[in-house]
Amino acid sequence: MFLFGLTAFLDISWLRVMDVIGRLFIEIAARAGDAGHRVLAMVQQRREIQRSAEHRREALEKHVEKKQQRVAPIIEAPLAQKKEDSKRVARERQGNLFRISAVDGLPALHLLDEQQKDEERGYSTNDLEAMSRLLELKLKDYGVEAEVVAVFPGPVITRFEIQPAAGIKVSRISGLAKDLARSLAVISVRVVEVIPGKSVVGIEIPNVDRDIVLMSEVLKSHAYDAAQSSLSLALGHDIAGQPVVEDLGKMPHLLVAGTTGSGKSVGINAMILSILFKASPEDVRMIMIDPKMLELAVYEGIPHLLTPVVTDMKDAANALRWCVAEMERRYRLMA
């Protein structure tokens, strides 16, 4: 009766009261849920920060430990080693004490320019170590774990031998050649997938400053002096800085090609001089054809010429026909 009288006196609707209480309860529950979600998100974020900090700490410890245990790459620089003169150089040096003429009737090697003693060439050891670390970082940026174990600087390129981590395929490294060239700011990068006798992968990077390989360095080497063929060609140095001498008689064909200014004329002159410094006129005779009347004019009058330097194309055709006839005559003699 009391509640009924109170309801009638105050004009209260209990349904409206229950509706207001329900809305308040729902709002309080929603705010409590949002607060709980925020607290849970803060806890998860704090855990992520802790895990990230722990991960960075472990990575830093591994990096420091790996850096302490890392062995410096083996740097082999043949160009920096002292080169011993060949026996021919010793004979010419001894012969010059008594006479001016060349030894064995061949041109003297001292006529060629020699390398300056005080001229510094190539990279220093610190530069090569820094380049090795840079290469490791660039490979790591592309997800390839590898370590540089050896460096072979050459006159034109430097070869880095890397040991990939377990599970890294060589084809994956080969596919990064252009990306490595771009990231290292070089023209090109060559990947040597297989090196005979080694389990490493080679990466060849061109040098910023190319070394000048003088012809005297190759002609005074033991490789050129030990070559028995009169048609030995001094081609230069390989990527390891060792002299390269090949026998022209063992080459079935030889094509010299290249763009303008790439060094075709220099290469041909080096081949001709290699033969002139190796063989006497009794051993080798030449027919030189120079339609430009410029490249081979300096050889006019040397005793090795079978005929004066040919500049007329009609005479060149006759000279080539004579060569074919002489070749066929020798075939018949040896048949």
C-alpha cells in the first residue's frame, strides 16, 4: 500500500525507472569493457616491448660474440710481392757490362718502360677489409648470411671469396648480381658459382682505379722466359696478378674485337712485340696488312717482314692468296 500510495502521489513510472537503471548499467559495463581492453592492450604492448628489447639484446650479444670470433679475411696481393727477374733479364744485364747489343740477337728488354718503384697501386689492407665488411652487410640486407674468407686483388678486378651460411643456395647469390652492383655503386658484379678445389663462392668487383700493366712486367716474367714457342703472346695479367702467356700456334682461330677506344690496337701491338722479343727473323716471318696506313707503319723495315707493309687492298689479296698456296704446299709436304 505504501509503494502504491507513493507511486500515485509522486506519479512515478516503475517501468521508466527500470529502463533508466538498465541504460546506466549497460553504459557502465561498456566503459568497464573499454577500460579493460585498454589495460589489456597496454599489457600486451609492454610485453612486446620487453620481447623486442630482449631480442635486440640477444642479437647484439650474438653480433659482439661473432665480431670477437670473426677471423680477418686472408688477403693475397701478388702485385705487392717482389717479382724476381727471369734468366733472360739476368743475361742481358750481364751482357750490357761488356757490349751494347742485345743478347741472342733479340731486342733487349730494357728498351721497354719499367714500373716506377715509388708508385702505389691497388687497395691497402684496411681498404680491402672494409670492402669485405661492406659486402657482407649488403648481402645481409638481401637476406643472405655470408662471410668473406679471402680476398684476391687484381689489376682490374678484386675477387672476394665468401662462405655462405648453411642452407644458402648459390643460385640465390647469383640472382643478386645486379642488386649488389647497384648497392655497391659499381658498373657490374660477377658471381663465380664454382671455384675448383674450394667450397666458397667468388664475387668479382671491378676496381675503381685500374692498374696499368706494363708490357715489361710480362716479358720479364718467368712464364714468358720459360715459353718454348716462338709464337708466345704476352696477354697481360690475370685477376690474381700473374702473367698470362699463350701459344699462338695452339689457337685454331683468334678474333680481336671491341668498341672504339677499348684497346684493340694496343692489344695487337702487344701481340706483335711479344713475338718480336721472342723469335728471330730466322724463326718467324710476318706479312702485315694495314689498309688504314696508320696502325702498322711503325714496323716498316724490321727484318721479320716477308714483304713491306701492305697498304693496297689488291696487294693484300695477292698476299693472302700466296699464304693459302704456301699453306697447301706445306700440307702436301707433310702428308
